[in-house]
Amino acid sequence: MLIFQYGSNLSSVRLNSEQRLGGAARVVGIACTEQPYRFRFPVWGGINGCAAAGILPGGEQPVWGVIYAIPEERVIHGGGPGPTLDAIEDEGCDYRRGPIDLRLANGGRPDEEVHTYHPRDPREDLVTEWHYVRHILTGALEHELPRDYVRQIADRAIDNNPALAGPVHRHLVQALGPGLKSPVSGN
């Protein structure tokens, strides 16, 4: 199956860890949504102990992420041995897995249907934490998502939890160099 990941599973290391898919996910490429979405933290991630990422309709721009090819038995509840992505994403409770229209980085469209995880009951009152956001930023940098988009993710995380301004900025400066403008002040 082709699965679009835009949150902490942008990080191939996290997604393919022994606690998650144990190397079963293969990167197909990067893509963005055809429709505009709002990238937020609207779901309580029990595994993470903080608000988790979700994309909501009605945004002003596309959301970028990674398309992974994952064997169906490692995606669908009860599909086989080991954790499934449905279980990791709490599909049916926190998220619902469903198709999404994407545009590949080269401008084309995927040859097969791609699914992602949509928040079921998004909330605005949840707060995310650095240990979770770090995976998103690490994955975005790992897959060389557009820098402006990486800054937007950083801004959304800081909007959600202003205490993340320092760690987010240090992480991006370490990865991208000292000339990076602060996500908070624009400097």
C-alpha cells in the first residue's frame, strides 16, 4: 500500500524502528496534497503523551510529506505479526485511514491510490511537545521538504506551544546553518 505521512512518521528512522514497522516501510518519494489543508496538532497522541499532527480541510496551501510503500499486512489492523500502522495511528479512534489526492515533487501524480490518516475528531485545545515535534522536523529535513514548508511546520509547532521556540530554532540552526531566520521573530 502507498501511505502518505506528514507528521512524526516523516522520519524514516522513527517509522522503521523496531517499535513501529521494523524496516517494512520503503520511501517512494515526496509529495504535497492537491487540496489546501491546515497543518495542526488536533489529536491526543496517547503513545506520544502530547498532541499529534493532523491535516484539516480549509487551509490555504498544500501539506508536504513522504509517500511510503508498506506491505498491506503492516498497515491494516490484524494484518500480520508485529505492529501495524493502523494500530500506531489508532485508526478508527483518533484517525481514519482514507485516500488523499497528491502531487509528486516532480509535478506528476502517483500511479496508485495513496492513503493517509485524517483526524476523526480534531480539537484545538491540545498541546504538543518537543520530543514529538523533533521527529517531524527531522523527517522533513531528512527528505529535503521545501525549506519554506519546514519553517511553516516550525511556526505551527511554536503557535501550538510557545515553549518550543528555543528547541525548534536550535534544531533548525543545527541542521540548516546559523543563517536561518528565527521561526518566531523572522530574524
